[in-house]
Amino acid sequence: MAQLLMKCGRLLNDLGVESMRAMMGYEGLGAAHSNLFRHMDLEGSRLSDLAKRLGISKQAVGVLVDEVEVLGALERVPDPEDGRAKLSRFGTNEDGPMLTRGLEVLSDLEAHMEEHIGSRRMKELHRALLAVEAWLLA
């Protein structure tokens, strides 16, 4: 069951990445970028914190941030707590806030999933996943 859950998560992530590519017209977006987004704090994150969360080097995180900064998905701003440091945070482009666009993609994926498995099963899945999350965080 755990392997199936991980596989479904990966496949759902792949669909999300594909939708974001189509929405932004950027073929360079990949799973590593969507993984980066999941680890971002809403107010912004330091590269060193992202590196710890992702389990990769600060340099590797810097490359990912550089790649999505070109899209306007992220932007670097001064850290208000340390003038020498920068925060990477969700950015905006001509189409609006990238976080909002990403949430639209997730909402669309959920709607398609509900069409496929039905409203009752979707609610059951949601409750079950909340229980799994609580167990994992305990």
C-alpha cells in the first residue's frame, strides 16, 4: 500500500508539472522544481533552509531557484532579519501570482480526480490521507 501511495503521489506530481508547463509555456519545469515549491515558506525561505529540507546542497538549490526565477515563479528579496541574506519567495509575472496559478493547477487536478472516483470516494480519500498525515507527524 505504501508503494502504491508513493507511486500515485509521483504520478499526480507529474500531471501537475505537465499542467504548469502548459500554463507557463516553459518546458524546463520539472519534478525537482515542484518539489522545491512544496518546501517554500509563504513569507520566503533562505537557500540554506531549503537545502536542508530538500536534502541537497545549497548550490543545487541555488540552481533550481535560478531556473524558476526566470519564469517569475520565485523572486529573491532581502531578508528583513539579516541584510546580508536573501529570501526566495513566490513571485509574480504578467499573469499574476505564481502561487495562485499553482493552486489553480492543484484545484483542477482535484476536480478531475473527483470526476473519476466520485465525490464520496474523494471525501473518504481526503479523510484517510489526513489520518495518514497525522500518524506520520506524530
